[in-house]
Amino acid sequence: MGKLEGIWNGIKNFLKGVVNFIVDVIIGILDFFRDVVKWFKNKYLDPNRHTPFIGDENKIKDMLKTAPVKDVGLFKGVYDQQTDEITDMAVVEADELDAKTKEVLGNDALVILS
């Protein structure tokens, strides 16, 4: 099973057992480095074990079963390759994504970060 397939399966399994998860609401524009990169850096991830990723909430909102409150949403999480589970996740909703986040996501629903 590839990393992407593992992440999708992990998201599905994680959401089955989760009632509440973190939702950050940003008034204004989401900043990739402040709101995404810093969040992952604060997790002190092991690159041999953890796979950080982000996803476009609008493209995967059916999986999340939530209606976005803001115009855009970003799903960010950590996939643990050893346990085949999503260990951390959060949704960030904002009025707009910054240029770097748009560039990183492109047209993809899910992007593995390195």
C-alpha cells in the first residue's frame, strides 16, 4: 500500500472514532509558514516514521462530514507509517489561502509534505 492510500485509509479510520477534532478559524488569509509549517514543526516529527500532509477541505469535506464555515478550509495531519494511523489532525478555516498554500496544493486534494 502506498503512502497516499495509507493516509486516505488512516483518515477514514480516524474519523470513524473521532467526535471532536481541532478546528482553527482564521479571520483573513491563511499563511502557509505561520499556520501550516509551524504547526508541523511544533510536533517534532520523525521523518522515518511520520508523514505530514495537508488537504483541501472543500475537496474532501464529504469525508469530514462538515460544512465549512469560512470560504476555504485546510485539513492538516500526521500519518504514522509504523502504526498505519493518523495521529494528529486539525482543520483550519480561513477567508482565503495565501499564495504559497495555493501553490503547494495546486489542484490536488491531498499533498504529502517533506
